[in-house]
Amino acid sequence: ILNVEQSPQSLHVQEGDSTNFTCSFPSSNFYALHWYRWETAKSPEALFVMTLNGDEKKKGRISATLNTKEGYSYLYIKGSQPEDSATYLCALSAGGTSYGKLTFGQGTILTVHP
Amino acid sequence: KAGVTQTPRYLIKTRGQQVTLSCSPISGHRSVSWYQQTPGQGLQFLFEYFSETQRNKGNFPGRFSGRQFSNSRSEMNVSTLELGDSALYLCASRSSGREQETQYFGPGTRLLVL
């Protein structure tokens, strides 16, 4: 059974703060790592798909890094805004015959206070 | 392009009944995956369909089934509903079914079993 862990479970920051969260996964079962942002009552929004060790991706104020050898990914938000408040999920694709299966972490709930 | 759509958005059923949920993927996408989200278990993979074939199934009882049509639209069916089937059911589509592709999620169907 694959175990994808995210920390912290929740985070409260002030507007303008920069923040980061962690996603840990078993490095032996890695094929791709996905990050999603999920706001209440909306569809999960895809942020990044990362496949290569050392990958860094950026989308506006949000960026992510990947270390497949040690099994972790970091998501960074620079200058948090109230509209960044959401649950951030990472999910692992294990490849092989795991067609279409994403194994999700429990998520990090981010609240940005004005 | 229109996003992934799911119908109905909300559903109330009673124990023992059956239910069918529908998912229309992004135009041109051939892979559809289904997930169940509950507060205790997070997002759990149900199954994946690609070109009308089920390629992968998660660890759910046989009461959960699905199918995909030639236009890539997918349905999932839950028979003999139990209280524990109350959940948000999400579907996601991707273009050619490769594991490093982004899965695009719909808004979900919220099922309440009384």
C-alpha cells in the first residue's frame, strides 16, 4: 500500500507571508507527482505534474520542487493572498499497471488571513 | 474547451437503493478515473477507463461498477447502497492515458445515503 504523507495538516498565515508545505512518498514507487489546489465547492485545480528528480516548476507565486531519491516534494507560496486559501493536495502516480490511479495525501489546509 | 462535467451534482438515496452517476470528460480525452472522497479516508481511487475498457480498479466492493461509452463519457453505478457510501464522487479525465499527464477533475457528485 502506497503511503503519501503531507505536512502540516493545516496552516494559518498572514497576508504577505511566504509559506511552504511538504509531500513525502515512497521513492521506490515513483512515476509522477501531482499537486492540486482545491477550494471549497470547486473542482480540484491542477497545479503541477513533476516527473524528474530535481524538477522545479513555477506558476505565478507558487512553485514546487521534487526530490525523487529521498521521496519528497515541496510546494512554496510567495506572498500569500487570501485567495490562496484552499486545501493543497499532492498525489503520486506509481506507473506500471497503476493506470489512472493517483494516491493522494490527506492535504494541507491553508488559511490566509487579511 | 469545456471542463469535466458531472451529473447530478447532489443526490439523496436510501439504503438498499442503487445509483448511477455520470461524467463527461473534456472533449478529446479518452481516459476517465473515478474517486471517492470521505472525511475519514480522503480521496480514494475507484477505477479507470480508457477507450471503453476498465484498466484498473481500486479496493472497493463489487457493488461499485462503471463503464465508458464510445464518446468517452463514463458512468459509475453503486448498487445496494449503504450509509457508508455517502461521499463526494469525483471523476477526472486526461488526454491519452499516460501516467505523467494531468488529470482534470470535475466538480463532483455529492451522494447522501439515508
